[in-house]
Amino acid sequence: MDLEEYKNQGIAARKNMDINQIKIIGEGILNSFKNNGKLIVFGNGGSAADAQHFVAELTGHFMKERKALPAIALTTNTSSLTAIGNDYSYEDIFSRQIQALCRKEDYVVGISTSGNSTNVVKAIEEANSIGAFTLGFTGKSGGKLSGICRNVFHADSDLTSIIQEIHITAIHMICSIIDVNY
């Protein structure tokens, strides 16, 4: 794919972002914070980086100075990740942490460009069993996350890199909503 085509696919995917859905997500996370909940985010590879970026914007600050907000990326504790991966399996690295850390007041976000990452799916299932609100960030097809999350944000692309670009754009928009309303 040449650069012009790549650029045009990215522009088209951004134009198809559902702003109303992004507002609903931002309001849901705010509601969780107001009810003493926290944001829990996770994913693999580039999605892990997006999870950590999301949390950094909330525990630090995005565009305005405000109180630090309760948010955790399940991708950052290498001791837990490697212990769980070794003693159980890589498929359990997030679900075991959800078991330990998640409460029904929390807002849980699983990020998977395919929507089918087994460890992300298992963690969402665990969060659902606790009664937490679950959101999947996926690509166009949505994968398994579409059928198990209470809400799903679909990036309108089949190209992993563009899906990731849309995800981080949506995350920044959500952080902006939180900044304005918290």
C-alpha cells in the first residue's frame, strides 16, 4: 500500500468514528469514578501500549490540571504477568488480575484489534462475572469481544495499524471528556 492510500484509509476511519458512542463511554467512566470505581485497562502489544497511555493520561493529567484519577493498566506489573504466565498460562495473565483487583463499581476496558485475544476475552468474562461494566476496543469485525462486552467501540478498519490509531484517538477524546467534566 502506498502512503497516499494509507493516509486516505486513516482519514476514512476517523470520519467514521462514532462521537456519540465516545461521549457515552466518557460518561460511563466518569460515573464509575463518581461511584468510587476505577478504570482497569489491558491488551497485548500495541494495545498494551494504548492501555498504559490511557492510564497515564488519567493518573497524571491530559489537558488540564485536576486530581489524579484511579486507573490501572494490567500490563505493567512484570512480576505478576510472568508469575501468572508461568504458573497458569499466558491466557490467564489478565483474568487473574481482574479476580484480584476488580469490583462491580469498576469500568473494565479490553483492547484487542481482532477482538479475539484469548487473554483479553477471558479477563472480560471474569469482569462480567464480578458485575463490572465492560467495554471492548476492537477493529471492524469486533470478534468475540462484540458478543461479551456490555459496550464495544469498533474502529472502522481491518488494518491493525489504523485500528490502533483510531483507538488512541478515541482514548484522547475520552480523556478530554473526563477533563471537562471531572
